[in-house]
Amino acid sequence: MRTDEKPCEECAVFGVSLTTDEAAGVTYNGLLALQHRGQEGAGIAVAYGNKIYIEKDIGLVSEIFTRERIDNQGKTAVGHTRYSTTGGSTKANVGPFVTDYLTGRIATAHNGNITNAKEIRGELQKNGLRFNATSDSEVVSSLIAYCITKEQDTISGVIKAAQLLKGAFSLVIAGGSNRLFAVRDPNGFRPLCIGRNPTGYAVASESCALDVCGFEFVRDVTPGEVVVIENGEVTYENAVLSGNDNGRGLCIFEYVYFARPDSVIDGLSVYDARFNMGAVLAEECPADADIVCGVPDSGLEAASGYSAGSGIRMASGFVKNRYIGRSFIYPSQTQRDGAVRQKLNPLSANIKGKRVVLVDDSIVRGTTSEKIVRSLKSAGAREVHMRISSPPFRYTCHYGTDIDSEENLIANKMSLQEVCKKIGADSLGYISLEGLKRACGQCALPFCTACFSGNGAAPPKNSLE
């Protein structure tokens, strides 16, 4: 059960094709760097010729993999960390998914959400395929294997399968002959990038994982592109997928919250984007205050931008306890109500008697914001002016962002003034949608903003014929 109200993203993917036998260890390190994208489960699949060895389980990367469990090093591997938006939180639903076909095996790791997965599953079942999990990622892997068999060629099969998928998908696929595939949907909903070092290539959801593993960033996988890496060299790269859905592009919430601030996505530094959001917020929603504080960790960069834009000095408002894991127990309702303070304790030396601008990335149901504002005031803050670096959430997402049902979104139930009163703030301001786009204007892609604008109807369905 989730203990906070932040929107969550489906997962992270990582893969390597190397000339040295260290693929499993490198993939493990890559997943550690991407743990923020999914904490429910993780897996690593290592390819040896046509054999694939896989280890996966529920839990954090560091909890699942011992030295013995990643002993099969190999030259090619794919990894996955999961947050479930489709399918339950079970070991069976954790990626990567290994699928057999007539002449080989593949391992597939998927980030995103397939909107026509149910229809594809039904048609594959009619053709005799069986499924062991409820995740749409298993459908993706089975479809790829089916298409490889039908096309009698691996690259053609991967392309054919990708053409049948609708929705959001960034894929890394390990196949035979030390082959690694990277595929990004035609909209580019989810990030995917390529890095290189003297031992070969890596593909990752975010560039921070390339940095950590010693790969130099080469480029982003472009929307609709299929890239093939064999024995540490790129052998095929071509944008072959069409079907961009009404000009949508990268999920703009990658910059607001999902990605690590040390990543660069589609030409824009995540840190710069968040700093810019804060500066725009200061312009659009000024406040008369003494200090600016960010909610750790997601509000810190925007708070810096707000401080720079407003001229109000930045100060630490909280001490974060970084040692509370998912097993933290709240035996009584009173302790459960105080859970936020267990993780974020106000720094009264900085805030007592002060008028505080408090910057956070989002408000979903309002319960966490209410507790944070209350904790600041109980620690002596004279005023708390809440500023949010994303527009109000009003709509659910079809493409892999786990946003609460629309009737539970506080922006759909209350006016701005009512939300402000509910959370106990002295004022409340959100960045505008146009302001958010302006802050992220250096991104090379258009944006998907459906969760804010409502322009989010599911794409048309497709058949296997």
C-alpha cells in the first residue's frame, strides 16, 4: 500500500551489450541508479547465446540481488525496476519477461503502459499462447516473440510487434547472438537513451544511470526508433514506427517529478527544468515572505528557482530521515497521521517566526500537503505560502502515470481557495500549464500534458492481422 500521495511512474529499464563478461554487474549498478522509478520489484536477465538466465523478485534492487544471484555475468543483459500501474504487485509481474519461441528466447523490459494490451492478449491466446502474469509487459514480450516467429527474422519481428502496440513503451530486449534492442514509441512518452564506453553500449531510462556505470552519453533514442546493438556495436538504427497520437510527446511530469535531477532527457537538464519552473512560479505567483523552502527532495530545485526569481533567500525547512524504508510500522492512527513528520521534520531554527514560501512539485489528494503545512506551523512558522511547480491534476493517465481516480483529485472537488483552506496554507499558487511548458522549452520534443489538460483519450486499438 502506498504511504504517500505522489504520482508514481511505471518502471525503469536498463540494458547492455558488451565485449566483456560483466553485463549482470553493470546492469545491477544501472538499476540502483534508477531505483527511484520503481520500488516494488526488480529483475535482471542475462543472455548467453540462445540461453537466458533470469533473477527477479519483489523488493528493492539491493535487497534482491546478492553476489551469488548475479554471478552469471555474460555480455548482454537487460534489467527492470517496477512500479505497477497494470497488474498486481507480485513476483510474476516483475520484469524482465523471458519468452520462448521456435528458434530462440528473448528477455523484454518495458517502461510505459500499453493501451491495447487486453486486445493483443486475447488475439495471442486465440493463437495458442499462454500467459502467467497480468502485466501488459508480458503481453509485449509475447507479441515480440510471436512476430519474430511469423516474420522469420528478429529485427523484422521486433519492428512488426512495435507497430502493433498502442500507448507508451520504451523497451530494451535481449536476444540471441549478444543482441540488444532499444525501442521507443512514436510519441516518445517515456525517456530512453544510449551511452558508450570502451567495452560496449548501454541503454537506460535516464542518463544518470549511464553516468553512474561509466558510459558516456551518446544520444536519446528518438520517438519511433528501433536500435540494434550487437557485440558492443550499433548495427541498426532507424525511426521506423509511425502513429504519433495528436502531436503528443514526452510526459512533462518526467521533468516535474519522475526523473533524477542529474539526468538529461531529450536535450534538457532535469535540474534546469525544475529551476526554471521555480523561477516561473515566482513570476506567476509572487509572495511576501522571508524565506523559500523546498519539500525534499522533489521541491528543492524549484525552490532554488523561486528564490532566484523572487530575491527571497533560500533556507532548509526540513531534515529528511533517509533511513525509513517501506517496512516502517505505524501501529496506531495517531502515529499514521504523524508519518509525514517521521520522514520530514521541520527545522525550527530556520522557520520559527518566519513567513515561508513552501515549494512542492504537486498536490494530488491534499492529505500530505496538509500535514506538511501543519508541521511547519506547529514548529513556529508565522505564515506558509504554498507554491506548486505543476498545474492542478484533473485527469487520469492512459500512459503509465499512476494518478488517483478523478473523483479523488482535490482540484476536481474544490476551488483554489478551498484547497488552500483545506491544507491550512495562507496562500496557494500553481504554475500555469503555459508556464510549465515555457520552463521546459529547451526539450527537443513536444509534451504530453493530458493529466493537466484532459487531452488524453486512449489511442485506437489494433489487431494482429
